[in-house]
Amino acid sequence: NNYDLLYKNECQNWRNKINKAKRTAGFPADQLEEMLTAFEAFKKEALKRKKAVKEKTASPKEFTDWLYQQSNIIINLSVY
């Protein structure tokens, strides 16, 4: 299903940004910690929302719309 693939792609996007930050010399440790904390919160909320789609209490469109909004969080946190 499309929303599951989109979720996996978004998780990889977050991981890529976090790994890039880890490799960046001088990247602030507190900012990296904030990225990791945000990623954990993102995954927890995403799994809850994904489950709601599977149980038909939410639509796939609601989930994908929410996923698109989450991209901005990691983008903003990765600015150095």
C-alpha cells in the first residue's frame, strides 16, 4: 500500500538527515539530541496513525497528509 511506502521513505529521510548531522564536524550535540528525540516522537505518532488507518478509523489520505507535514520538522532541526 502506498501510505506504508511513504512512511518508510519518510523514516529513511529522517535517518539520512540524522546521519548527515552525525558526520558533520562541529554539529551541535544538543541539536543532534533534539533531532533524535523528534525522530522517536515522529515514529511513535506515525505508528499510532498507521494503526488507525489499518483499523479504518482514519483515512490513508489523512495519514499521508500528516506525513508530509512532518518533513518540515527534521528539515528545520537539521539546519546548521
